[in-house]
Amino acid sequence: MKLKAFIFLLCFCQFVFCQTKNEKEERIPLAEFPEAAKAVIKNLPDDCKRLKFYKETDGEKQSFEVKFKYKRKRYSLEFSIDGNIEDIEVLTKLKNIDETVKTKIENYFASSFTKHKFIKVQEQYIYNVKLDAKTFVDNVLNNNSLKAPNFEIIAEVKTDKKRDIREFIFNTFGEFVNFRILNPTSYEHVLY
Amino acid sequence: MSYTKFLLVVLACFAGINTLFSQSEFEGLGETSFAINTDISSNYKVNFAVRSRYYLYQDDDFNFENRQLDFVHFSTLNLDYNHSISLGVQYRIRESIDGDSNELRLTQQFNYTKKQEDTRFGHRVRFEQRILEDLTILRSRYRFALDFPLNGEKLDIGEAYFVGAMEALLSNSKNEKPELDHRTTAHIGWLVSKTLKLQFGTEYRFEAFNLNTEQKLFFLTSAVLKI
């Protein structure tokens, strides 16, 4: 019995020690957002639904993100730590991308990897400093942004032997810009 | 976490309690397991587990009595990020503990998951051959599960998660009637560190509900180590 209690306690000690981590994403109340970001969010159209607020910490870097649905599309609006807009991402599907751009992207995957599978496709609108925040957001939401988007694509790709999940950026014309390898987020909480 | 989800978690945790005191064909059991997972390569991983099961409540009385000890191995081949097939082998020691037959169990499994925002849905199909001393049972089972982190969309170290599952089972053997079982499981887990997860949960089982229903409530505890 004593042993069991000891093991139980030991587990919790570990739990306490592991609180120091450098990568974290958490839901927070809007109140904890930077002031400038709050102002932008306040100006969002009234029929934005399911607003959720997140704070992301990655080492020293912090950013804030609000996710919502507007006119049946899913948006994610990202702010820097001082509340400046960084970008807006809109969830889309590969088949909705302009035909010539789509072909270019598909060709890139076909020629670079032995196998690929698309997981998530987003249009990415980088903030244009010439516009004020409200105009920029309204333009994107109402689909009349002056600047065409980049494409952020998460895909599982297979090179010779290795398989990993990567996030790719393609420019407006479907040209490859860069990629980074994503941590396979701890997806294994269900056994087997 | 939304209110609906919170409610789901709370309800699931107490789902079994109503029926606890009203059934005579009722047993309460506990199951404790320790598992080790290892990635051999990016698409092949293995799992080893030891699991013990013990009675906590039977014949209308609380008592502690060991029932069995399982040694389990699973090999999983990831077909891609959300499809996998596994083969498993398990040996159950029961004869020297409560006198019932020991068992060798072979498992074939297919698993499919789909992620929608923060919730992951899982469909699992299993075929098992349970080889007992004088009987072999063929069992097919299907499980639907969903899990999500309790904070945010991503499970970070130190955060908790919820796993809920429903499973239907059909057992066939030569000399006995087919048997249908149903299990409902709810787990709360903690990703304690990069390598360790702790899970606590309950499972409610309706066993042989087409013949003579037995109801069982399990209290589950497990530690999962990833190396």
C-alpha cells in the first residue's frame, strides 16, 4: 500500500516539474489580448461566429490568434505580441484554387516526393502596411483583397524512406517558396 | 473548452454511477496498466504492455481480489498519417490467479482517424482469436472514439485531454451462442512530459446483452511511456 502511495506521489512530482515548457498553445479570454488587437476584433462584422482566442508561445516569441467563422468560411487572424496584424488565413480546398496555380502546385509535389497527401490548404493574406487594419480585414472577409494570397499547405510527404508532415508556402502564382517540418503533435493519446 | 464539451466530459465521468447500486448482476473491477511505446521508424512502431485486472465489488459486496494478468504486444504499421494496421499478441494468465483458463489472443486491427479542428475521431476495427484451453472464440469489434485536448487545439506538455469511446463486440465460438457486448469508456489523461502520459477512466460494459446481461464497471488507470 505504501509503495502504491509512493508511486502515486512520484507521478505528481513529475507533473509539477514538467510545467516549464517552451512551446504552448492555449485558449485565453479576449481580455488578455493586446489593446490594438482588441480594437481590430471589435470591428469584425457582427455575423462572425464561433470566435475563439488563442495565445501561442514558442520559446521567446509570443503571438495571438483569433479563429472564427464568417459566411461559412473559417478564418484565422494572427497578431504579434504588440497587437499588429500579421496575417489572415482562410481555410480552403485545393479544388477551389485557380486551375493554373493548382496545376503548378500539384506538379511540384509530384516531382519532389515519391508520395504526398494534402492535409490542410489555406489562403494566406499577409498584412499590407499601407492599409489600415480594418480595411485590410474587411477586404479579405469580403473577398476583394487587392493582393492575391499565398497558399499555405500542410501535407504528408514521403521522400526516399522518410515520411514527415511539412508546412509549405507557395506564392500567388503557385511557385514554391519554402517549407518547414512540423512536429508530429502528440497524437498518440489513444493507445494503439 | 466549450460548455458542451465540458458537459460531455462531466457526464461521461459519472455515466456509470446511476446503475451502480441497482443491479444484482453487477460487478465492479479495476484495471491498471503500464505500457511502453517505441517508434522503430517513421511508419513502424511497437507497443508492449502489462495489465492487471482485479475485482473491487462482486456478489453485492466490496472486496479486492486479483483476477488476471495480461502481457500484450502490438506492432503497428502506419499506412499514412491517419490510417494504420496492427497485429497484436497477448497472453493472459488466469489459471494460477483465479482458476479460469489462460488465454492466448491474436489480434488484427485497422484504424482510421479524422481530425476536425481540435477533435479527433477514430474508427477502429479488430478481429481477435481468443485461444482458451478448450475453446476458441472469434471476436469482431468496432470502436468509435473521439478525443480532444482540454485546452486549445493542440496537446502541449502539462495539458490534459479527454478520450471517449463506444465499442460493440461480437463473439462467436463453436459450442456457444454468439455473444454481443457493448462498452462505453471515458478517460481523462495528462501529457505529463514528452515521454509520459497518465490516464484515469471508467468503462461501463454490458456483456452478453443478447443472452443474459451482465453489467460491469471498470476503473482504469494507466501509465504510458514513450521512448
